Amino acid sequence: MLRLSKLTDYAVVVLVRLSHHDGVATSPALALSTGVPEPTVAKVLKALCASGLVASQRGARGGYRLAKPLASIPVASVITAIDGPISLTACVDGATGGCEAQGTCPIQGRWDPVNDAIRSALTNITLAQMDVSCCAKSMPDFSRRYPDVASGPAMNAAE
């Protein structure tokens, strides 16, 4: 199954929340506003700083801020900052660790187009597109078309 790590998911949440702060935000403030435990937020911020996605400011009024706008941060950059190179298999360029069947594998190199497609898709989606608050005005109002679905499950429905 293809799945992002929890840490990468948290990193996206932290970055989007950080974009809503004026100036800098502290790790505890981000933890409080995201619901992510503070030690996890600190770990994520450290990795994001190391990758250049977040800048830190020391001092009494210190904290963290985005190094560039959300629209300039592709999802692929966040994944790479937290989890390393994006790859489905161990035998792709940039992956760590080798494959036991590397010398005799009949499909060696055949995963490359799949990996390239996934990398391309993740590179073409920015964090601005992941930010619900920026897109809320342009989202269709499904409650008019599907009132039963929009209101949620019926309570005490007739049996």
C-alpha cells in the first residue's frame, strides 16, 4: 500500500498552519493550534528547517516562519524533507538500501516510469492547494444538490 508517513502528514499540517501566523510561531503554539504533540512538532520543524522550507528565528521573539510561500512548496519537497527520496522500490535512483535481486531482477528499471509519474504528480501539487482555508470560497456547495448527504447521517432514522 502506498501511504505517507504520519510525520510527513504532520509536516503538511504544520506548514499550512504556519502560513496562517503573522510573523513567527513557536513550536508550542503550533502544537496547540494543530493538535499535534509538541515533541513531534519540534521534530518536524527541525527537519523542515534543515531542508530550507522553514526558517527559524532565535531570541525572545523567536519562532518559525515559512521560508517561501505555500504556493512555492510542492508536496514532494515536504515528503523528501521528512522521509527522504520518493520511491516505490529500493532499486530506483536516490533510494537508500539495495535490493537482494539487483543483479538478476527481470524487471530492473521497469519501475522507473511509475516512480517518475508519482514524483511528477507530487511535484505538481503545492501546499497552497492543500490549504482548505484558501480554497473554501471556490468549493462547490454540495448541501444544495445533496441535502441528505451534506447534513450527515440521519439521527433516529425509522427502522
